[in-house]
Amino acid sequence: MDTSVLLLLAVLLSFLLFLVRGHAKVHGHLPPGPRPLPLLGNLLQMDRGGFRKSFIQLQEKHGDVFTVYFGPRPVVMLCGTQTIREALVDHAEAFSGRGIIAVLQPIMQEYGVSFVNEERWKILRRLFVATMRDFGIGKQSVEDQIKEEAKCLVEELKNHQGVSLDPTFLFQCVTGNIICSIVFGERFDYRDRQFLRLLDLLYRTFSLISSFSSQMFEVYSDFLKYFPGVHREIYKNLKEVLDYIDHSVENHRATLDPNAPRDFIDTFLLHMEKRKSKRRLIR
């Protein structure tokens, strides 16, 4: 056998052993879980129809806390209400960090409440909580909006005159409308084209994010981002949703009455203006 071929095989074998030892070393400091393969991790052991079924099986075998590898990246999974509550409530500070989701990074750019770095998340969370409190979340104003939507749902069910139907779509509309009432200050008819378009975009996006292709992108995003794939469809969907939100925010900004905020956007804009005023005073 040619010397260069032997040398190449030796290098590849050394690299493979390095990966295996590296996985074993890292895995020794993490909760138990299925043994990962080099580079691929536990991806081949995951159900391609959705990871939820695989996680349930792993929970039954390893308990409520276990480690899985998405490629070379270890992820500690928390399962069960009590375990999640203990982490996010009893030890909220220790678990306050938020990892970057590669498929959402181009559109979110580390903004929002769920997908940001630790320091920015703390600032946005304080602002978000203050806005929700001032607008009346947990108070009568929001309760009235929920009651009003419940009445609309009852009327819609009456229109079917006892004919059997799948209520899933209606419940999606109810949830979406309550959120729209709080955020945008308006509800939509269940047949409104813009409303149905937004629901469809969000539903398809969540389905894509939970797909096997999306999880593969999380592992190899540095390489796959240059090729067509599910990440581009997710970006396109969310860009359309954000364009609608941007348009609504501009309309709110143009008609804002500081003495009578109408919804979450108005209240949030007022908080932003207050923060800017404080910065000017400090300077």
C-alpha cells in the first residue's frame, strides 16, 4: 500500500479516536443519555417524524433529566412538570440564559423575549413584564377581552346548527384573536383573509421548526445556510409576519395618545419613550 495512503488512514483514524474520546469526556460531566456517535451524535436514533416521540422514550429509560447530542453539540433535556418548574422557577437565575436557535437567527437577530442572550433577555423581560402589568394582564381589562372572544366562539358554534365539526380550527382562531386583541387592540372575524394568512404562516413555521430538517440545520448551520432548505422557508414566513407587525407598530406610533394607551403596542411604545427620556436626563 502506498505510504501516502497509509498516512492518510492514520490521520483519519487518529481524528476518529479524538472525536470518540472527546465525546466520552464531555458526556462524563453531563446527565446520562444515549451514547452518541462522532459528528452525528444521537441524530440517527431520533424519529424523523418528530423528536417528541424519541424524547418520551428516552425519558422512560433515563429519567426526567438526560443528555442528547445534536451532532457534536450536547443538549440537556428537562422533562416533567416538576422538573421544569424546579429549573425555571426555583432556580430561575441559573437558567435565565437563552441559547441561539440557528434557524431563527437571521430573522430574530437575538431580539425578542425567547431567543436572546442573557443580558439582553433580562432587559427585555423587565420591559415586557412592566408593559404587561401596566396594560392590565391579570386584571379585568384582559378578562373582558377573553369573555368577549368566548361569546364570539359560542355564536360561531351556533351557526353550525348541531352539525358535527372539528373544533381545532376554531380554537386556534380563539387563541389567535385573544393575542391580537391584547397586542394590536383588535380582533378578527374567523374568515378574515389577513387573520387566516397569519395563522397559516405561524402554524407552518412551527411545524417546520420542529421538523427533522430544521434540527439538522441547527447542527450544521454554518454549512447548510448556503444551500436551499427549510431555513429559507422559515425566514420567508416570519418576514411576512414581522412586516405586518411593523406596519401595525407604525400605525400605532402615528395615532398614539400617551394618556389613553389602547393595547400592548401603545403601552410598549410609551415605555420605550420613557427609557429614552431617562437616558437623555442621565446624559
